[in-house]
Amino acid sequence: ITVTHLASVPEGRLAGIVSARGSSSSHVALLARALGVPAVMGATDLPIERLDGRELFLDGYRGAVHVDPRGVLREALERLVGEEAQLSAELATLRDEPAITPDGSCVHLYVNVGLLADMAPADGVGAEGIGLYRTEIPFQVRENFPGEDEQARVYREALSAYAPRPAVLRTLDVGGDKPLSYFPIVEDNPFLGWRGMRLTLDHPDIFLTQVRAMLKANVGLDNLRILLPMISGVGELDEALALIARARDELREEGLPIGDVPVGVMIEVPSAVYQIDALAKRVDFLSVGTNDLTQYLLAVDRNNARVAPLYDSLHPAVLRAIAEIVAGGLRARCPVSVCGELAGDPLGALVLLGFGIDSLSMSAGSLPRIKRVIRSVPLEHARRLAHAALDCERGEDARALLRDALRSYGLGGLVRSEADV
């Protein structure tokens, strides 16, 4: 299943996704969350070719597909569907409420978007802006590179939809599990190869065209923030910043009123964690990409269903890395946000809140749940939980600790387990 497949489905007709490939952390699964549909990835034992005309219940929480369920199982599944609908209705009442902890700490909640189809649901949940716009998606649904003016129109639409609220546009992040059909990259280890800024710095014409389009789209709106992906060291960052300055100066010479825009860097490569002080002093903000950071820290391909159980964003190493990023941001007085899937996980959001992160970006469907957590748990308790999670030696121990804490606040319905079916 590709982004092109998802984009070709008429709006409102996509009920769910089942794929024999990938995992719950793969790119398509992330897009499914953004669209608000359940997805079950890595269903290698499912006879997909024999499912036409059958009734399916997709359990995205546990990655299970139930075919024509009967009896007690069907009753349990229908009960869960009803509970989810009731929970969604309750959470919808929080749309216009602020994300403030009971002891008065404010957290800013943003949405991750990319497909035009996920812009509408994103604007209906009370988001404070776009925390991550995946600009590679408009590239993926085409058969050739879009030109500067076409890109500017697409970005203008996104910026206008949220102005004056901020919108973070990530520069082209292709390679790995995000290919371009018209720009094939054949590598033995694509996730460790030519992707993100590595690719665009080798093709500065692509990067300059995109940045020029972003800056043009921002004229008169002034809510653009540029985010640079897959930065592994200061050399790449300095080169990218120089190209952004060049694009800005070119447009000014052409007579356009181009102002300076905030530029941030994604922290998703382990080397960036160890250079956090040098990176933070060069940019206006840091954004933690927990999906790839987890993948690279644990040496787990997040698209490989065989090793999917090893992919754990609550692993002690991941939590310690995030804590170090936050500390580096504080030292440099550089704001830190999180835009990975951990931000949209009630357990993850709880520990991130405890780390002192006050800006989270997630899929639109996750935002009301995270707001409920923030409005229920005092910051002081979240801090104690975060410290306790750091002391855990296994991810499952941290998960149990955080799950018990949410249940103590009556939030057990936000985190499902096998016992719920």
C-alpha cells in the first residue's frame, strides 16, 4: 500500500487498511492514523484474497483482524465499538478547552498532516496549528517533480488554513519507506542511506526550489516555520541554513517582501542527540522525531513485522535520549517539541509532559485523547512518573507504570489491552 493508493480513495470511502507488509510504526500506518481510520499491518497469515464479501472487524489497537466474528467475540467487539464511539463523543466536548494541567501548566497541541484529506479533521479538533506538514506527500502522489509555483500553491493552502496559527513545514523527506516513483533509489540499506537532507543537499536545486516555494507561500501570512529532517551533524545543518539564506536573498532581490522565518531541526538520528548543544544554538526550535529515533537507537526496521515487537518508544534508551534532548534545549534556551507517534500515545504524552515538553504534535484523532490526559494529570505527578520511567530497566515496566497511573485518574479507556476483548 502506497501513499498514492491512499490518495486515490474518494474522501469518506476509506474504512480501514489491512496490509501483509509493514508494521504499526510504518509510514502508511502513520498516515492511516492521520486520516482517522484503523490499520492492521504485517498481517502475513491473513488470506486477503479470500475476504471479498466477508465482514471484518479491524482492531488497530492490537493489530488484529476478526473475520465474520460470532457469539461472545462479536458481542465483545461491538461493545468496544460502542465504547469508542461514546469516548469520542465525550472527547469532542474538549475541542475549545485549553490543554492545561490541573496545576496550571499549559501544553500546546498541534497536528501532523500531509494529505489534503487529513486537513479537515485536523482543523476540527481544536489544534493550535500544524506541528508537522509532511511535504513529501504531494511529491509522492505525482509522476514528476512539482515546480516552484505548484509547490507554492500547495503550501499556501496549508498555511492559509491555519493562519495566523503556526505551521511547521518539513522539507522533502524521501527515501527509506517514502519513495518517489520518478526518482528511484536502489540501496541495500535504504534507511541508512540516501534520504532526507542527505538527498536534498546532494541536489541543492530541489531544496532551493522547495524553500523558495515555502517562502513565497508565506508572504502576507507570516506563520511559516521550516523543519529540516534527518540531520546527523552540524555540517549538514550549516549547509542547509546557508541554502535557506540564499533562497531568501534571491526572492528579496526579485522584489518579494520575504521576512526571516524560524528554522528548526528534527532530532531523529542518535548522532544528533550527542551534538544537541551545537545544533540547538544554530536553530530556533528542535522537534523530536521519535519514530526514526526509536528505529535507529534500537536498530529495528520499523517496517519489518518480524522485529516489530522490539520497536518500543518507551525503551529506556529512547527515554534517556529524549531527556538529554530536552536538557540540551534548556541549556540553549531552544524550544523542544515532539512530533513523533509517541506524542499521540497517552502513555507517551504523559512521560513527555513529565520531561517538561510543552509542545506536542500528533494525528488529529489522537489530539482529544492527549488533551484529556493533560487536563487530568498534574504536572508534578507527571514529573514523578517521568523520573520513575527513566529508572525502569525495560520498556514494558515503564508502560505498566504509566498505564496504572492513567487508570488511577479514570483514563483507562484511553489505553486498551488484550484483556479488553
